[in-house]
Amino acid sequence: ATVMFNKVTIKNGKQAVQMFGPAQRGVAMAVADCVEDGTIPADEADDLFICVGVFIHWLAEDDAKIQDYNYEATKTSIKRAVAGEPKAADVVARKGAEGHPFAAHK
């Protein structure tokens, strides 16, 4: 089963269509492609739960980008999760080296 949740409040019909149109299509295709290419073993697929947090900027206009970005983000995340990446030791080693554009401080 795959569940999506929105990270930003959906305030109008356009945003709802973006979430449940191109974003949902991107997520669904990424999951299906991961089963098809063997990243998710087909014999295990029915027993998995995938939870995807979707962020769509409130000024987003390009449905193709919404679909493509959600596809790539979902597929990359699944591949990394299956591979056990990143390793906890790598996260700890790099914790002070990475910045975040919206962080309050470093």
C-alpha cells in the first residue's frame, strides 16, 4: 500500500488537482517502476507500506514538473531505503557539514 500526505495545506481546487493528479501519478509510477525493475521484490510488494510526504509550492504552475519531481524523489527514496542508505554513521559524520536553506541557524 502507498499513502501520500501533503506537507502544505491544500487551500483550493487547483492545489487539490495538483496533489491528486500529477503528484499522485509521479508517486504511483515510481512505486510501480520500482516493483517492475526489482528494487522492490514483486513477492514482497503486497506486504509493504510506503508513506510519501508531498510538498507542492503554493505558487507551482507546471504540472509536468510536479509529476517529474515527485517521480524522481519517490524512486530515489525507495532505492536508498532498500539499499539502507545513508548509513547512520555517514549521517552522524556529516551532520554539521550540510546546510538547509530554511534553517533558523547552523
